[in-house]
Amino acid sequence: MVYDFNGRYEIKGSSQSSTAGIGLAAEYYHYISDSFGAGCGLLVQNQRSAGDIAGSFSFIPAYLSLKIRSTPTVPYKYGYAVAQLGYNIFSCSCDELSDTTGGVYYAAGFGFVYNQFVFELLWSVNRAKGKYGNADYDIEYSKYAFSAGYAF
């Protein structure tokens, strides 16, 4: 379960604060050594709104991930740093915005695992494109998120 704090939604040269939201994520990691892991993941964000933009938006990023962790102790106790890079699907129910496409997703953060419970703080950026009238615009949504989950 992911809790997204209020983020920044930027389009048409203006930046507005978005509402907080929740999301669901699933990740898989393979540890090459005790300290280094590579994996992949998928995050589904709920719809949220921003400032005076009519409508709501969401992103669904799929990503590859690298994780560097401290030496784990039994049972499952360690800290880690993580970096993610991928592509996201952009969904917008905004009347003014059309022909939307997804874009690059990237994130970095840190966390810890305690008795298989995972806690993580992550900063992420979702990029997309869309048309407003006849003009093309870049869209950027950045946020901090707190995640709590379980490691199998």
C-alpha cells in the first residue's frame, strides 16, 4: 500500500499542488549478492486532482529497480537505498487536455525491512505529454510517497 503526499503537477508553464492519494504496488527482486539486488515493479495510482485543473489524472508506472541493502540479519532485518527507472501510462479525465501519452518514470528513496514488513520513503517523477488546444505540452508530476508492505 502506498500513500502519496501532496505532489506538484506541472503543465503549460504553471505548477500546482495535487491532492494526496493512494496506490498499490508489487515488486520482485533477485539478489545477486547479499547487498545488491535488481528487480521490477508496477505501481497503480488512484485518480487525483490538481489546483484549478478541471478533472483528475493518474499514472501507472512499470519500472526496473536497483536496490543496495545493508547485510541482512535473521529474520529479515536490514536497511536499503533504491532507484527506479521505467515508463508510465498517463490517464487524464481533463476536458481541456487531449492526445495524452505516457512518458519516463524515475524514483529514488530508502527504506527498511523488519520481520518481513517493508517501510519505504520514495521521491518520484512521472512525465507525460498532451495537447491543450493545438499546442503540445509536457506534463510532469512529482511527489513523495510512503509505502508499507510485506516481503515474501
